[in-house]
Amino acid sequence: MIQCSAAVQSPRVSHHPILRFVPPISPSNNVSATSSSSSVTSRRAALSLSLFSATFSTLVFSPPASSSSSSKSAISEFRELPNSGGVKVLDVRLGSGEIPLDGDQVAVHYYGRLAAKQGWRFDSTYEHKDENGEPIPFVFVLGSGKVISGIEAAVRSMKVGGIQRVIIPPSQGYQSTSQEPLPPNFFDRQRLFTTIFNPTRLANGEGSTLGTLIFDVELVNVRHQ
């Protein structure tokens, strides 16, 4: 995890958007109920696809309670970002500051979740604290290629102070275990990557859910390099 430089301030954030998952819908009736291994595989794939559909249709958020009318969300549905490879965003809070450009150093706070594992939250910068107990944002250079493509695409569409819910398809998510952001806890990293790159489940056709990520991203600061 890249540490924030002294020039980047870490604001106090008392209200954050919350993601709630409804249990997946039942698989369709065309899934065989036999006890054969092929039946188990088909059922598992159907359940995974059901979870993926339920994830998109049951996202519920709570916008910040203490924000001015100009900063509250004015958009009520997800939109796909152009030329993003399928990244979808929902503006939870509209920012009013600068729009970052490639080459800028940006600081963000985030909640990172998997669409699989019932929305397991694998990391949150709000839990990374400095010596004063303040949350430390994640800092990176936009366009450097060190961060997963889906987050970079979302940040390019934001203004400072904004919060977005971002749905990142596998092709724009983690392609290797060295891409950032990474959970600081070793066991969380292991669980994250053994889920995304699980060869057995990928062979069973579950790739569309394994690597799908859901991030709540707050753009805190932009610093021109």
C-alpha cells in the first residue's frame, strides 16, 4: 500500500455509502437436480450467475447525511463509462473540485468488495490509520498502470469531493497479484487472489463473478506533478 505524502490531507469522513447484498435468487428450473458431478457443476455455475444478476439489481446505498444540496447525488442509476471496458459507476455524491488528468497524483479512499462471496469486503482505507488515528488515503499516479484499470477509469470521471460506486468487470480488475490496491493483511490478499484466480471455478464457467469487483471510491485530493 502506498502511503500518503504529507502534502495530501486525510479528511474526516463520518458517513460512507454502504453496500448491501440480497441473497442470490434460486437457479432456473432447467438445472438438473441429479446427484451426478455434472449436475453439481451446472448448479454451481447457475448459482454464480444468479448471484451476479442479484448483485447488479440489489445494490442499495446511503448517501452522506450531512452534505449540502449541491454535493448530493443527482444521478439515480448506473452508467457505463465510455472506453472503459465495461466499468459502470453510480454517483453517490457529486464532487465540486478538480478533475484529475493522467500524470496527476491522486488520493482516494475506498471500500473494496468482491461480487463473489456475498460481497466480502476485502479492504478499506478508512481502516488504515496514521499515528493520530486518522484514515490514510491510497495515493497513486493516474495513468501509471500500477492500479487496476477499473479504478483509474472511475477516477478520471470524478471531481475532488465526489463519491462513486464502481462495478468493475474481471477484464478491468485484477490481472495479477501485483496490481494495486492491495489489502495490507496477508491473509486477506491470499483469500482475494485464491478466489479470483481459482482454476477449478474458472473452469466451471464462474469467471464472470469471481473477478468482478465493487468499489466505493471517494476522490480526496489531486496534486499536479
